Amino acid sequence: MKDASPKAIYLSDYTVPAFLVDEVHLTFRLHPTQTRVNSRIKFRPNPDAKDKTFYLHGEALKLISAKIDGTAISPHITDLGLTAQVPDAPFFWEAEVEISPSTNTALEGLYMSKGMYCTQCEAEGFRKITYYPDRPDVMAVFTVQIEGDEPVKLSNGNPISDENGIAKWHDPWPKPAYLFALVAGDLIAHADTFKTKSGRDVDLNIWVRKDDIGKCAFGMEALKRSMTWDEEVYGREYDLDLFNIVAVDDFNMGAMENKGLNIFNSSAVLASPETSTDGNFERIEAIIAHEYFHNWTGNRITCRDWFQLCLKEGLTVFRDQQFTGDMRGHAVKRISDVLTLRARQFREDNGPLAHPVRPESFVEINNFYTATVYEKGAEIIAMLKTLIGDEAYYKGCDLYFTRHDGQACTIEDWLKCFEDTTGRDLTQFKRWYEQAGTPRLRVDEEYADGSYTLTFSQSTPPTPGQDQKDPKVIPIAVGLLDADGREVQETSVLEMTEAQQSFTFEGLNGTPIPSILRGFSAPVILERDQTNAERAFLLAHDTDPFVKWDAGRALGKDVMVRMVVDDTPPDTAYLEALLSVARDDTLDPAFRALALSLPSQDDIAQTLFDGGQTPDPTAIFHAADTLAQTVAQHLQDILPRLYAEMAVEGPYSPDAEAAGKRALQGRALAYLNRMDGGTQAKQQYAQADNMTQQMGALAALLWIEKGDTQNAAFYDQWKQDRLVIDKWFAMQVSFAKLDQAAPKAAEMTAHPDFDMTNPNRFRSVFGALAGNTAGFHDPSGAGYDLMADWLIKLDEKNPQTAARMSTVFETWKRYDADRQDLMRAALQRIRSADGLSRDVTEMVTRILSA
């Protein structure tokens, strides 16, 4: 296990590698506990390096032999790597090591998943396979030979041969070690082909276990759509003869973009109407696109060091968001992305885990695969595109691909391309990468004699290690409406660069109603004195879908906050606004489904905290339940019609139109269920021919505690399908109320199908517990204790997943003194556990520092 108290690594200490690699030859002789890995690597001294030490990373390796230019040597070995005396000229390093894939429960390096050999090398997993300079700025051409009895043996690049139990692969494109991949097992392929824009034929395969072959068609079509889109929008063509995807059950993340051999968590690629929801289909489409897009934004051009992680991840998230918007509609996609950003990244920015998009230091790089790097990183790309315009954005991207192909780059390299193509100075814009925290954007307004002035003030609260923040460049998209709801000022982008700045609109006939931050043009918190009447007006009349939705969201939050704080009944204006949305058949059904959804309980807790109140999760739960019941009563006359009209005729299709109708029908069912005691939900469950409707009906019934029969039937029907049973586990905990949540989660850990070593199954229970806000924060502290118990257990086997799950405690300072004491005790108990990994140690220490 890694040292639990290592020193931090700093961006400012970066030095170039002492040695560069020209070629890598690897031979694997596979065995569950005694895999032998032979490496033959051609090194040469880096003339730009000041430190000439020959150092190779290596962890949990048994060195059998080492040679330099054929002569045996005895290198100096530590737990983290080795050093050796080498020539001051190009030379070949040869080594043989032994590793044990079957006991590698951390799922980093080479490990086994239900009899299949597979790898995960990002960020620093390759050092668990063989000794190597495991850093992203060392790029080389790899040739791989795999020996074993497994019928399918895959690696990066193009196949050379496969005979007599030996498969050979060659990847002609230089890559860092974190993109290395190997898979071997009893697999079959769902195969297809793709013709590139230049006329080359590319063979495509999704490799799965035999029982999963019927769940590959959607993933394959998503891959082909992604390849076409990247050619048409970014001009990027695929560059190998073969593209392979492999579905793996045990995987810490969603997927991995290894060159030519993408390895996917099974949940992120396998889909069928019977076993997958509409949300699953959309997620799979997005993840397949994301990993494919990495071929250029991550593989052909990679990161100089891990501090530049957002260079590939933020950019690629933005690209997959563009793709999904083009496939499924930009308005609803944008709202969904903002919901995710506010729920995850804003919370991160507002707590002890806040860090810049490009951090200045880290202890364990696995802990920085965060919403800030991914989602906020994507928002920065979106702002850049907004500021310079579409034509200039794509021109800058073309220069980036041309100038830096085959290189390991920095944020400065990326921004310089746009400075060179536009002539703009992006020095101030770079602050978005350097400063943590979510800016607060305060707006005041003044109208006189046809002149309307908006005055904006920006400030960013202190974050760990950064007390003072300089003004950022903020693109603020603004439109103006008159009293009748007509747009008197079309969307214009105001470019704010000062701490306070005013913008004036002339020639108006009366005081307008501003529509600010259209399309959520910047990741900021907008602070403006606004009445509920104005919010209802914007919900009814605004032409911008995001502001229209956000006005309703703000109205709902205000209603719930007043219900919690003042015990006031739900505002009639809000109920009428929701009724108008339900009745408006001109609106996109998917948008209506979002607009009719109530703010989450965690959102209300954060809103109260931001307003100087101490949130009570139990009181919020009761307010949310009361509001949902009141909304159901207010909409009861229209709900049956809405439910019936949104029925989709014909065979199931995951397309956006059909999914949008099912989303609105599901929202109607959730309210209708409260009025008819589950009658419609039971009927839907009995007739459902797809997982979206089956799960929607079951969830509705579980909420009103009338779904025992259906719950048991669901398990019996799907107990052989591990991905569906992940959903079932999550539902058991998600719908347990208040003090029953922790006992239900504990009960599920005793279920025969619970497997803590499978990240999907662990997250299905404990992710659901954390998401059950009132249940996790029950005043008894049972949720905190159970979570701590299992994080300690999991850390012994899979530190990476345990560290990521520990973030459930990041908001502990939000709550009352008693809950704080209970959470602090749980965190301290985790930190004092024997043999705690450095992954979890770092996270818990940072959380406790709040």
C-alpha cells in the first residue's frame, strides 16, 4: 500500500524527464497470480534535462531480472521504483517482472474481472505492470505480445498476428503509458465498419461476454455517430484501422480512452430497452462519444503533467456536451448540465475540497478527477467559445491540432493558439484555470428616460489556500423583455472584466424585465433582488429556455425555503406557474418534465446555508413531501390527460422525442400516484415493456410504500442481470425514509448479491444512501457511522473508489452542531484507521480542514 503521508507534488516543481523513450516492446505471459511481464525499452538521454538520474516508477512488482544493453544489472529498488547507472547514450533496458492480477482488488494496473484480464493505467497504474517512467510527457510507440490460453487477446493499435496462443499488436502513434491497455478473456464481438471522410475503412468491435451480445447495438450506433460528428464539426478523422471497445464489470470509472482499445464499465456501454432506462441510453451515448473524442483531445495531444488534466478532460467534456446537444436538443441538455454543475461542482467549490481547475499541488492524483476539472473545465471552454465566436473558436482548435499533434501540452499551449488566431490577450481569462471558487455576480439596475443600466459586481469567496481573488473575464448573455413579454433586446453578450462594471441599453419605452445569464453563459452564482412575480413572469414569457427554467427553479426554491423557515403554505403563484407549464403543449415535453420537477432537498439545504441559515434535513424532507403533495392536488385535473397524451405508440426507441414524452409522463405519474394511491403506477408496472416505465412505476409505488409485490417481482425477474440489480439495490435505499435509510443500507450489505469489491454495486448502496439527504443526515448519526465503517473496509481493497466516496462528507460544516460532531467523529475514525491509504487520507484530511 502507498505511503499514507507522502509529500505534496507541486506544479511549480515540474522538470522535464531525464530520459526519453523511442520504442517499447512488452511481452505478457498471462497467469492469474504469476503473470510475467518482459519489457524491452529503448531509452535516450534528454538533452534538455538537468537531472540525469535514471529513475523508473514501479509498485507491487517482483523483479526477476534487469539488463542494460544485454548485461545483467542490480538496480536500487524501493517500494515506489528503482534507479540504476546507465550510459550517457541511447541504450536498451530489459526487465522481467512478476505480478498477480487476480489479487489486484484496487483495479489499477493489470487485474482480473470475473476471469477476464484487463487494465486501467490512468493516472498511474502502468507502474503496477512494469518498471517505466510513468508520466504523461514520456510518449513512445508500443509493440505488445500477449501469450495465454484466452481466446481473445487485445491491446492498443493494430493487430499484427494472432496464432498459436500468441497475439501481437502494434500502435504506431506515440503515447504515454497511462494510455496502455490489454484485455484477454472469453469474449465475442459485435462487429461493424466505418468509412472515414477520406475513404478508409475502419473495423469496429464491441467485445462482451456471450450473454451480453444482445446489448451492443445502441453503443455501436453511438460510436459511429460520434465518429461522423467529430469529422463534420472538428474535422478530426480516426487514425487506426481498428477501434475496439470492451465491456468490463469491475471498473472504477465510467470508461477509459486507451488508444484504439477503449475499456468501458459495463454500465456505460451495454443497453437494451428491457434493461436500460432512457437516462442510461443518453449516458451511454455521451460516454462513448467522450472516450472516442479523446482520440484527438487526450491521445494524439496529451497532458504534459497531471496538473494539466483539465486540458484533455474539460475540453473533451465540452465536446461531448456539444455532441449530445446536437443529437438530443441543446436546451434540455444545457439545463441538465447546469443541474449537474450546481449539484456537484458548486458544492465542491463551496467547501473544503475546492481547488482550481488546474491545481497547484496534489498528494494523490486520483483524487483530482473531480467535477471542477471535468464540468467546470468544460464551462471554461464554453466561455471561450462565447467570447471569441464560433468561427474563431474552430480556427483556434485547428491550429491546436496542427501545432501540437503528438505532443504533451499545457493550458498555456492551448490558450496561445487562440491568442495567435484572434489577437486577443487571454492572460486575464486564464484566471478561470488558476483560481478556485464560484464567482458571485451581483446585479443592480436603474431605468430613466429610456435608458436602462445594469451594474454588475463580481466577487469570489476565499477557498483553501486562496484568500484573495482577482476579477475574471465573465461573458454575461442578456436579453430584455417588455411588460407584455415581448423581447425588446435580443441576446447580447456583455464582457465583464472589472470588479464592478455597468452596461447601458438605450431607446426603451419603459422599464424592461431583464433576462440575465442566458444559456448559463458563465459558471457563476447570480445574485439579484427579484420578486416571485417576476420569476413567474420569466417562467411564462422568457424566450431563453435556460432562464425560463431557472426562473421556475428559483421560484420553487423560494417557496420551499419559506416553508422550512417560516412554516408558510406553498405559494399559490408557484402552483399556478406549474399548472401553466403542465398545460402548455407548445413546450418540449422534456423541458416540461424538468420544469415540473421540484428542487432537490440537497439544493434547498445549500440555499439555506448560503442564506445564513442552518439547514435541518428532516424539516426539508417534510417540506418537500408537503409541496409535492400540494402540487399533485393542484394539478390533479390535468394529470390524467397529461399522462395519457404522453404515451408513446409503437416499439420502444431511445430517441430524444420519445424519451422526452416518457419523461413528462413519468413526472405526471409521480404526482398522480399521490392522488390515486398507486392505481395507475400498478397498471403501468404490469404493462411496461421497457425499463424506463417499469422502474418509474416501481419508484412511484415504493415512495407511497405500496410496492412490496412489484419490488419482489422486479428482483425475481432481473436477479440474473447485474446491471439491473444495481438499480434495484439503489432503489431500496433511495426510497427508505428518514431513520429507515441507514438500516435499509445495512440490510442491503447483507444481501447475497452485495459485493463490495464491485464499484458499481458498492456505489448502488452507498451512493444511494448519500443521495438520500434526510436519511443520511438522520440525527442519530447512523448513516455517518455506517458510511465510515464501509469506507474503512473498502479502502483495504480499493482506495480509489473509497476516496471518491468519502466526498459524501464534504458538506459537514453546513449542518447543526450535533450533526457536525457526529460527522467529525466519523471522519476522524476513518483517518485513524490502521493502514489507511494515502488516497483516503488526503481526502479526509482536506474535508476535516473545513
